[in-house]
Amino acid sequence: MATLLASCTAQNTLVPTGDLSDPKFQAGATFRDCPVCPQLVIVPAGRFVMGYDSFVEFEDRDAPIVEPKRFAQTPARRQVTISRPFAAGKFEITFDEWDACVDAGGCGKYSPKDNGWGRGNRPASNINWHDAKLYVDWLSKHTGRSYRLLSEAEWEYAARGGSTKPYPLGNGLAAACESGNIGSSICIGITGAGPSPVGNFPANGFGIHDTVGNVNEWVEDCWHSTYRGAPSDGTPWIDGGDCSRRVFRSGSWNNTRYRNVSSGARWGVEKNYRGANSNTGLRVALDLN
């Protein structure tokens, strides 16, 4: 049975090391490898249906905004099997965590602007794919463990948190607004403009926060317009496609179309894109072996 390895810098690990069959390692258990490291949640193995292919999935007769079918743009659904548990960021990487990397001489010493929204426990933003890779590389060197970006399939599996609905809390505009920080113009009274501090919205069924809106999150995969030929085991799809573009997920705080922040929504974006008005960031993953 695989063992969760400890880091020599893990001064405040929230879950001790041990056999993965131990109840401490059930889904939702959390740990942190060092004081400046992100908090992680253990995501269980499982099977899920990825993507959406029906406008009916978004039917909401009470929604005040009616959007054209063209916004339901993800490829047809497919089944994916995640054969082993893994750890994913409980939250998006924050400015505090990013700044710790910069202070230690990592992350290319790039200190992204917060555009006046504030730093601290707000998600680090104005991050491109290359920046995100530098952060996980630094985190790996700092802890002695192999941190990485999530694959696109892992991201959607973790984001859904066991739900088959478009949002962790259900379907429709109300569920979208309750699940995360999206366009303030359509979620009146829920949040103000700008990225929210992480954890400001309820966790999903796996104990993960902010998978709806806040900031777009880079994943490892190259851009493919369909899932035809994609791995079915949750590994990143980095063969073929357009690898000058990578996928990002979750939508952001300034999305004004609530279907663009569903668990199945996706974009292929140039790797050097740092976003517009603090809307690109990242979440990390770690294998448990």
C-alpha cells in the first residue's frame, strides 16, 4: 500500500504520514507540507462523466438572463476513471503563497500586480501558464515532493466534488451565484467586484473551494477542441492538439455569463496570457505515492 511521504519542512502538517488505507486519508482530509505551502485536500479515486453536451442541462425557468445555446461549447461527454486518490489545492494559490516563492528567489522573481483588489489571501492573479509552472517547480524543490498542475480531467473531477450538476451546489443561476465569485452584475448582493479571498464560498463535496469563478485556473493539458482520443485515466493530454495554448478552467469573477463558470466550461489560451484585470491564477496537485 502506498505511503504518503513527509517533507522535511513539514512543520505544520495537518495530516500525519501513514498508510493510505488509514481513515486519516479519507476524502476531504487536509494537510500542508510547510508553513508557506498551500493546504491540500485528498481527492478519492472514482469515475465520472466529464463535460456536457446539452443545453437542457442549464435549463432554469427562473433565471432572469436567457443566453444563446452557443455558450454551451464543451465537447460531448465522456467517462473518465481516476484510479488512485490524489491531493488537490483546497484553495487557489494565494498572493501570500506566491509572494513566499518570490521572497525565496523562485517564480522567476515575478511579483504580479493585484490591480488594487488586494493581496494576502486573495488568489494570486495575472499569472500565465509559464508562471504557474515556475511556482510548482519551486514548491517541489522547497518540499522535496513532486507538485504539479492538475490535468484537465482531474480538475473537473475535483471541481464537481461528486456532483453531476453544472455547479457544485446544483443547476441554474442561483446555484452558480451561491457556488462561487462570478460577475457581480448577475449575482447582485453576493459579492463585490474583484477576486474574493479564497474560501469565501462553500466547499464542494470533496472539501474544495472556489472552483466556480474567482480566477481562471491553468491546467497541464494542451488545447484540443474535442475529447476525441483523450486519455480516459485522468492523465494530462499533452500529445497532439495545440500546445502553444493550454487549458484553463473555472471562469473568473468578471464572467458575466453564468454558463461560462460551470464545471464543464473550458478555454484554450496562449501560454503567455496573464489575463485581464486579475482573472488568471492556479491551483496545485500532488500525487500520493
